[in-house]
Amino acid sequence: QVNATLNALGGKWHTGKQAHVFDVDPAPLLDTAVETSSVLLSSDFEFFETQAPEVARLIDMARMRPGDLVLEPQAGGGALATAAAEIVGKDKVTCYELMPSNVQVLADLGFKVDGPRDFLAVPPLPVFDCVIANPPFSGGRDIAHITHALKFLKPGGKLTAIMSPSWRETPTNAAAKQFKALIEGMEHTVEKIDAGAFSAVGTQVATVLLHCRAPEVPRVDVVVPVEPASSTTGPAATAVSAAKAVQEQLTMF
């Protein structure tokens, strides 16, 4: 039983060392197993690492630029985050992750990672230029994660994600119907991913690649009537200064 537990936590028996060897520090995993009397596997977290062809296609579709702020809300082992960092810089990529062993992997890779933490419980802050994601699918969790992730985009920001195609044709529940209406109200594209793309990591689930853009903030023109002025002082000049200040504030917004 001890051997099975250590194997499930990622340990590999090393005959020469007569011990189980781990790729990362197993202390947090062992603490959780002892405290909860259970072992959560990668499949329990629905962690299926994004494969290289899908990483390349997602990054190409995302069209991120150097310096963009990028969010990876379910960062896993860092496949998408690493590819994004090659374009924008590692310091521009923020990761969330629930699986403890993956949190350590991401930290070892040098990413800013918040976890173990459920992304759905994170208050949205709309500051990101780009969101890239491959969330869990079961029970409509992909819809919930992507809907939440859209709230983190700044106006005109882009989201590119791998998800189930179940919402596209004839949605069968309220959440899927609402999600379809949400996406169809945005600039978007949906691309089918070849069947079996994730078979190497233990799943045959059907997938699509969604790319969408958050709406831009509509321009607001403020007109402040002013009287002609022959000098740089007086009420008219003050009104001009006020108008400029308002326009500057709108520009900053």
C-alpha cells in the first residue's frame, strides 16, 4: 500500500537508491495525503497536459505581442505558459493552479503562480491583454472557467482556449445556452481539434479551439462649450483648461 501510494504521488522506485525518487519535493503531497487519508491523482484534477501541436496552434491563434500581460488560469505543468513566455517574457505571465505538484513545477520554472487555488474563486481584475487556457471539462467546468476568465480581460483583450464542443450545436442546459449567446455576441472563431489529440495523456475527449475578443470601450466625446478668449486668463480660458482635463482623463481611461 505504501508503494502504491508513493507511485500515485509521482514517485518512481530506484533500485540503486532503494527508495522512491520524485521529480519535485513530495513533502506537500505527503502532508495532504496524511491529513486527508486520500491521494488525489492528476486525473482527479482533470490534468491532461496540452500537447505540442495544440500548444503551437493555440499560441499562433492568440496573436500575443511582446510585453502583453498574459493570464494562464489553469496552468498545469506550464506547457502553454512556457510557450507564451517565449513571446511576452516570463515576468508578464501570471499563472493559477489547483494541483499542488503542478504549483511546485510552475514555481520551479520561474513563473508567478498563485496556488494551490481554485481559479473560479479568484476575484476578477480586468488588466490582461491575453488569456490562454486548457481548463477541466467535466460538468461544464470549461464553460465556467472560460466565462470567469473573460472577466480578466481589458477592453479589446483576447482569450484563446481549448474546450469541449458541447455548447456549439444544440445546447442542452441553461449554462451552455448562456455561454453560446455570450460568445456569439463577441468577435470570435472556433476551430475543431483533430480527434485523439490528447490520447497520449489518457483522454479521448472531443475538443475545439476558441478564440474571442472582449468588446472595446466605446469612445465618449465630451463637448464643453467655451467663449472665445483673447487672453490666457479669465472664465473662457478656465473652461478650455477644464475641457482639456476631461479629455485627458477619458484618454487615460
